[in-house]
Amino acid sequence: MKKLILCLAIAALTSLGMAQDAAQRQASPSDAAKRADTPEAPKVAPTDAKNHIGEIANVCGKVVGSSVGMNGLRGHGFPVSLYIDNPEASAIFYFVAFSGESESGRTKEPNKVVTAYGGKNVCATGKILKRGSGPPYIIVADNSKIVIQPTGK
């Protein structure tokens, strides 16, 4: 009898879960339009980032320094801190990008991140964070959220 009740309960919960998934997949076209109309993250100056902690923003500036973390993260590679407008010693803002991993699971060379963005004007989009008395920063898990700006800007 207990097995029968358990089987019925599992069947009921499974059908409820499947119905909920189906409802989410059948989102109306207006839902897609709402997502498409969502404004992009507001631009925030590196010096003003300290006033926007916890907000998602687009912070732009010139990468003037970098440092590579000693330990990589599985699935992400090595963390590379890229300092915007001021070097690490007098940092006002930085973002953390990751070197990534190859298809074989081996960590890619973190210097490629430094070479890709070093000395260039970039915009990084993400949630502005702050730890202790350090400068504000953004952790960019997906490097597509880092955009190199044209030289004229």
C-alpha cells in the first residue's frame, strides 16, 4: 500500500512539473517583445562606479594595468584583473575576466587576455561589486560582455 501511494505521489508531482515547464515554454510573443525592449545597462564612469554598487552597468575606460590570479577556476581558467584608467596601486575601478579553457579542459594562457585588452579602451558590462576598502569591480564571466571601443573614442 505504501508503494502504491508513493508511486501516485511521484506521478502527480511529475505531471505538475511537466505542466509548469510547458507553460514556461509557451511564453507569449509579447514576453519576447518585452525582453527585446529592455534598455541596455546604463553607462557609468569608472570614477562614479563607487556610487552604483549592486547595480548592473556598463563601465568604460582605458586598460592601463593588469594582474593574473595564481589559481585558475575549473571551467573559467585564470582570473585576470584589468585596471581601468589608473594602475593597480591607485586603482579606481577594475574588472575581472577569465582566460577560459580549451575544449580539452586545459586552461588557456592568461596573457592572451592581457594582450587582447591591455592598452585599449574597453567597456565591461556587469554588476558592480565592492569588497572592503578596495575599488569597485565587475566580474565578467563571459568575455563577450567586454567590448573593445574604436580608437577614436
